[in-house]
Amino acid sequence: MDREIAKRLQWVRIYVETGHAGLVCARCGISRLTLRKWVTQYRETGEQRLQSHSQTPLNGQTGR
């Protein structure tokens, strides 16, 4: 398992166990929005969706 996925999975599990998003976000240095996104992805598809996805548009343009 990728190191980044393992970290995200750990944070999601801490949230699921505690139910305290503020604690997890403060402890891990992430926003509530990010945590919410990861929790949703985890619940929908499991740990596969927790991997990073490129933010570059599919058409390759970079907003010049």
C-alpha cells in the first residue's frame, strides 16, 4: 500500500472511531473539507479512492 494512502486511511479510521472531525483535522493538519472528501470516498469505494489524483485538466492546459 502506498504511504500516502496509508496515512489517509489512518486519518479516516480515526475519524470513524471518534466522530470528531475537528480533532482529526487539527492533529493531521488537514481541512475539514479534505477529511469529508476522503471519508465519502472511503465509504463509497474503499481505500482505492484515497490515492492522490492529478489536479491538471485532462486537456493539458495550465491556465495561462
